[in-house]
Amino acid sequence: MSSKLTVPAHEFAALPEIAQSIGVSAPDPRLIQRRWVTTVSGGHVSGVTWGDGPAETVLLHDARRSARSWDRLLILLDRPALALDLPGHGRSGWRGNGVYSPRRLAPAVSEAIRSFAPKSKVVAGAGLGALAAIALTIRSSELVRALVLVDTLPGSLEAGQHGPGRHASQEEALEWLRKARPHASEEDLVTDVRYETATDSEGVWTWRHHLGNLPGDAAAQLDDETLWEQLTVLADRQLPIYLVRPAEGSRLSDPAVRELHRRAPAARLVTGEDRELAGLLREVLDTTRRSDS
């Protein structure tokens, strides 16, 4: 097994390595904690809290990923935050019915935020997490003062990327990911294989996320184009909405972005990657804090 895929003895032991790679100071490991809560609406949900003080930002990851996919961003952000494992992902529980549509995720996500980050101001999400964030904001508007969508709008999710649920090795899983996500960085792919695979008693490597162990047609339930109507409602309520889109390799079409501006004319488009997203989140948090004073 490649050493780069080996899970450290301590879950957060690799963070100094990530910090060094982006040229910033490593976070204090004492201020990073994995937590769990049992929700009425969906079994147990796990999350990772970062920083000293109540979390103000909540991060929701894409399908087939986990809270750990935000490590690089959270190191750059350097503000108290919560990264959640969506139900069926990471260390959160799997659902017996295998249903992980955005609207069905929102109740459990809302309960977890109330437990881990009741003073949250900003919710940011990517992929499935972005759509769940829209549904969450409609359901629990008091938890969301600003909504940040990372390269995702309703109707933009890709189906058919579950891949085989079982691999002979982590290297095999990594090779599959390289083909399935050609625009992803090697660092992201290694992170996913390192933290999102586990070996069973037969030495076979399986994905921690439930989607990798479900039939391929389960992907059809992840997207929800009717959430466009919910976005329109949020825009009418004058909720600040932001869309962060990479300069290259975006999953969004130009017509989809135009549709956002038609429905939410005040929505702000930001182009960039983790550094730009971290800068935007700090700006939005500071603006929200000033409006409260």
C-alpha cells in the first residue's frame, strides 16, 4: 500500500502537511474535534468542528465525499466552522432505504447544525451538499444568513459515477477515481481514498459512503431541478446568494448561470478555487457581523 494512502494513527495528523503545501501555518489540533449527534430524522450524523469559538460557517460536501474534503479550505479560512458528514457519508450513519435526496437530507442536517453550530451564519455546499443547503435554507431559514453554492445549481449533478463498491486495493480505488473525476486534483483524490475507504475481513476495500454500495440508478435521486423554485423564493426574501465557479473544469453551463441571475438578480458570481472561496467566506462573515452590531 502506498504510504500516501495510509490513514494516520490520529485522524487529523496530516493537517500540518496540507498547511505546508499551501504555505500557511498549521491549525492547532486541539481546536479540531470530531463529533456525533443522533437525529430524530436520520440516525447519527457526524461532523468536524474547527476553531476556538462557536462555528459560524457550515460546510456541506458533495456526494461520495465527506467533511474531510474541506480540510484545505478550512485551513485557509482560519475561522470557527463546522464541516458535516452528510447522512450516508463519512462517519455518519447509512439509511436503510438508501434515499439521500437533498430534501430528505435537510431535516437531519438541520438537527446537526442546531447541535453543533446553532449560531451559524453562512452555509456553503458543493454538489449534493449545495442542493441540500438550498433545501435546508427553506426549511430552517433562521440557521442561514447567507448561502454559498460551490459550482452547483439545480440540474447540474452528474449521474452514474458510483463506480464499483469493492476494490482489491486502495491503489485500484484511486485509479478508478482518476478516471471518474478527471478535473479533480491529485490531492483531493488521495484524500478521498485515504479517508473514505475501509478494508473488510477479507481484505477488500469498500467505500464508506453508502452510494458506492448501492445500485447505479440510485444517482437519479440526488438532483432536484425543482429546487430552482426554492432558490427563487430565497432571492425574493433577499437572502444573500453567492455562486463560486472555478475558472476551468466547471460542471455548470453558461445557460445555468444565466438562469440563476434571472431568478436571483442580486446573486453574486465569484470565480476561483479554495483561496477565493475562503476569502469570500471571510468577507460574508464580516459583513454579517457588522450588520448585527
